[in-house]
Amino acid sequence: MARPAQPPLWPGLGVSGRLALALGAVLLAAALIAKAGGSLGTTTTVQIGVTLLGAGVAAAALLAAPTPLRAWGVGTLALLGALTAWTALSTIWSVQPADSWLDASRAIAYFAAFAGAIGLARLFPRRAGAIVTAVLLATVTVCVVALVVKSFPVGFDSKEELARLRQPLDYWNALGLLGAFAVPAGLWVGARRAGAPGTRALAFPAIGLALVTVLLSYSRGALIALGVGLAFWFAVVPLRLRGLAVLLPSAAVAGGVSAYAFASDALSKDRAPLADRVGAGHTLALLLLLLVAVLLAAGVGIERYRERRPPTPRLRKRAGLVSLAAVAAAPFVVLAALALSSGGISGQATRAWHNFFSTNTSTSYGPERLKSIGTRRGSYWREAEKVWSGHKWVGAGSAGYATARKRFRKSSLDVQHAHGYVPQTAADLGIVGLAISLVLFGAWLAAAARAAGVRRRIRPGNLDPRRLPAVLGQTGRRLAGAARGWPGRLNATADRVAVRQPADGSRAALLTLLAVVVTFGAHSLIDWTWLVAGTALIALVCAGYVAGLGPPWVPGRDRSAPVRSRAAGAVAAVVVALVAAWAIWQPLRASHAGDAALASLSDGRTADALVQARAAHDRDPLALEPLFDLSTAADAAGDKAGAQRVLEQAVRLQPGNPESWRQLAAYQLNNLNQPTPAFAALRAALFLDPKNPAIQAELLDAYRRLPTRPVQPGAQPGKGVLGAIQRLGRPAKRNHKAG
């Protein structure tokens, strides 16, 4: 009897392969170009590209994809559009409208990415595996780049002082989260029954490299998110035994390599000598090559063993029960460890609460950070609550937290984000923004449940009262089976949670996409990586693709919408995207014009500087920097009154921003020799940012130069800088000359 033909070790690329490569390249480029979002130029480039590409895919879906029975995902997309519109609308009342404009640009790009992902679901409804593969390709490539940079410091980061892994994204938590994304994606690639054996074997070293990246980033949030994502994957994806066979050897080898890096001072200590880092980095590179070789060999061996001796149904059931029991037992293990530690559960909880909300908490950037509970997030959340309390319904404006928190901060540390989606949204967009986000979350959950086949249709026949005895009898039999013992109940729970038919293919890939989104959601609750394009776009593509799929039991139908309506929708999408891209581009154009104005001033071309500064203001009328440049140019032209009027215009534009008051005061004090109005402006700046040491020093300087010190008779000195000013002024009974 002829033996059945074995699948090729490395098959050729099909539609799924080409889709995975194209989408993976886009996600990788977005992550490497935008990095952590610190550069306006690269961020604008990615946002414009994502907006145009997402609109293009959506337009192609409108033209070419079959019309489904229902417009799956459109409701979720509409709610995301409502959140985007509210973000853009908040520029009207924002304390920092220029930052709100930038944040609205980000929201528009995310909306386009979500719409494009729905378009992918229309064009390729059975290609969820290609989306997972694209996520794996993009994330593992970033991890490889990060480890190469770490291993060869002379060629890449010879000036890097921190041992914590953060390149090529410039942010360790975002890099750790990308590594966390790769693990569930790699589990699906390695655990699926379909596909080439060589492809499945490659998942082993891919997961190993991702785990090393997560550990060397020292990101506790990424580890927590990875744990949540893995728990979700093993709970809902019915490939538990195969998944454990992929995860356990990968985690063991990755743990060994990470242990070496933790023990090496040249790799784990900050500001290590470059010569030491070079030698240790080369050793790390050899260990990483060994990791790839060992795990690849293990993957090939495990795949061959699976083909010769496939696991029995009994072994699969036991593996499922063990994995579920491990997930259920994890909280009890944590509680037991806390109970045996010094102080017990109550002492550890009190310590964790104090450290979480302390403003003086300092944590190491080394491996010991992973076992530390110290953080400043609690103080950021408290500041966000104070900002929200002053703008409960509409917030301080999108991205206004960074400016509004300065009034309430307890230290001089500058923080741009609240490190958590809920406190950040509450501070920026108020109750309305939170409500839209909550409804959006519920709509996406319903869409995900529908696509995964969890929600069943209620048919009129099921409501027939004559079926009640049969339903009660079936329920009784289920209860009797569950009462036979805990294994039976756990197995019934596993069957209800995991959709077992089919156990492989597109449904398992779809559930893996959900695991990626769950990982991102868990991390977004404790960090601000939803603002990082490299991490957020991956989650949006996965979430949009899932939302765009209809129920698995409802087929689509051929084109039914008229060609004219399809063409009109596609043209409208492209036109809206072009207008949005133009709006996204304007702050960058204004920045370039401002740089040109400063260059003209340095060359003595004052007239050119005035024209360029006015052009910068016209392009971005909400920003302060063009007005500051225009004031500088006007002063250079000899128009001091005009320069002051421009700075007063900046104060009217952003009265809640201490920087506008500070710039006005600096010009009045140093250029116009007017300490009295400068002192008043600096008092306003100090009220908005009382912990700013530069404003404190400038206020004291303006006070000393006042003609008459403004201290009322009998007034008691207060605390802080104002108290110091009052104490300086109490014995002063005579007038002092200005300047």
C-alpha cells in the first residue's frame, strides 16, 4: 500500500503568504519609523501613510468585496468614529489645543487603520491565519533588531547608558509589549495542525526570541499583559497540548539565556564600560544563535514525533484540564506566597498601596525591577482624577493632561501621559469620552463574540413552551454529569469556553487574534502604549479584522449593491482620507516654517523671518511656538509693541498653559524692563505650575526688581515660593528702583 504524500517542508507562497508578508511589512515599517512617537516628522509620516492606506483598502473592499447580508463591523466603526470626532472637537475647549490637534491626527489614523482592517475582512474573510502570521513576522523582526542592537553596542548604541532594552522603539514598555504579542501568535503557528512542518518548527525560536526581549526590557506591564494573553489563549483555543509543547521548551531556553544576561553586570547594569559591554554582547549573540539552533531542532523533533505518535483524545483532555487548573490555581499560589512573606497578605497589600500612590517611589532599571512593586502610576492617576474633577463632562481636552496636571503635581517631574487608558481618557475627554469608549468596547465585544460563534441566534422555535420539558430534562442530565466529580465539571467548562469545531484553521487563528487584542487591552490599562503606533496598529488591525467578520454560519452573497453606490462610497472614502491627511500634515508644515524663521533670524534676514513665522501661524493657528517665533522676529525688526501683542495673543489662545504666561513675562521683564506686569504674569504661571523651579526663580527675580513690593500690612507669609516672596517683602518699607 502506497504511503500518503507528506506535505513539503517549505511550501510556496499562496494568497495567505503574500497577504501576511505585505501586512507584516506595513506593521513593521510603522513600528520602526514612528518609534515611541517622540518625533513629529516620523509620527506625521506614519499617520499620513496609515490614513491613506487604510482608506485605500476600505475603498477596495467597497468596490470588490461581496456585499454581506449585514454590514458587519460598521456599528463598531461608527462608534470609533464618534470617539475620533469627540477627540477632534475637544480642541475647542482644550487647555492645550495644539496637542489636541496632534492627538486628533493620531485618532484619525487609528480610525483609518480600523476601517482598513474591516476592509481586509471583506476581501479576505477566511485568512485570519495570514493576519496572525503578519503579526508574528512584524513583532519577531523588531525583537531580532532589538537583540542585535544589544549584542553589538559599538555598531549601534555605543552611547546608550541604560542597560534596559528599548531600541529600536526608544521605549522599553512598547518593545516588551511587541514581544508579548509575538507569543500567542507564535503559539498558533506552532500548535496548528495545518501548515508546513518547517513553518511550525520556526515558531519555537520565534517565541524564544520574543520571551528574551520581554525579559530584557524589564517591563513588568508587558509580563502582566503576556500572562493575561496566555491565560486567555489557553482558555479558549482548543490546542492546549500542542501549545504547551511549543511554549514550555521555548520558555525554558529563553529563561536560560535571560538568566545569563541578568547575571552579567555588563548587560544588566547601567553605565557599564563600553569594553565590557562589547565582550558580553558578543557572548549574548552566540547564546541567541544557540537558542535559535536548539529550539529549531526541538521544533523539528517535536513535529516528527507528533506525526509518528499523535496524542490520544485522553491525553488531550488531560492537558486541557491541567492547563485550566494551572490558570485557576495561579491566584491561590500568589496569595500563598504573599501569606508566607514578611508582613503577610495585609502587610504586602498596604505596602503595595503605599508604593503605588507614592510620589517618591524610585525603582531600578535593572533586572531587580521585575520583582519590585514600586511605581509612580498611582500619583499620575491621582493627578488625572484632579484634572477630571475640574472638567467632569468634557475633560481638559485631548492630550490636555500633560498641561493641566502641572497645577496639581507634587514634584517637578514632567509627565506627558497618565499611564492608563481610563485615567487619561477621564482627564482628557471627561465622562462623555469614557461613555463613548465603554459603548465602543461593548460593541466590539459583541462583534468578537459573533465572529467567534459564541453568541447564538434566538429562534422562535426555541421559545415554544411545549419544549420546556425537553429543555429541563437536558439540563438535568448535564447537572447529573457535572455532579460526578470535579474533572467532569472542569471538562464541561472547557467545552463551553473553547469552540472545538473546527479545532484548527481559521477559528483558532481568529481566537488568537482575540488573544493579541486582550494582551494589548490589559497593557493599556496600566500604560500609554495605545499612543505608540507600533503597538496600537497591530491591536487595531486584529480588532478590526475580527469585527468585520460576520457569524461563521451566515454566508455572504454576491454583489448586490449598485455599482454607482459602491463607486460613490469608495470615492468618498478616498476624498475624506486626503482631507484628513492634509490636516495631519499642517503641524509639521508649521514646524518647518518656524525652523526656517529661526534660521533667517540667525542670518540677519528679519523680513524673511516675519513672513515665515506668519506662515507657521497660519498653518497651525493653535500652537504657541509660531507665535513665539513671530514675537522674536517682530522684536528683531524693532517692533517691541507688536512683539508684546503677539505674546498677549498667545496668552489668550492658551490661558491655561503656564508657558504662555511665562514667555510674556520674560519679554516684559528682560526686553521691556517692566517688572510689574511681568510679576503679575509670573504669578499666573506659578498658579498653573507651582512646582516649576524655573518659574519660581523668575518670579523671585521679578519680585526683586519691582518698584514697590506688594505686601499688605499684617499679612502673614504663606508657604512655598509665594511665602518666600512675602517674607522677603515684609521688612521692605521703601521703594526700589526698577531694573
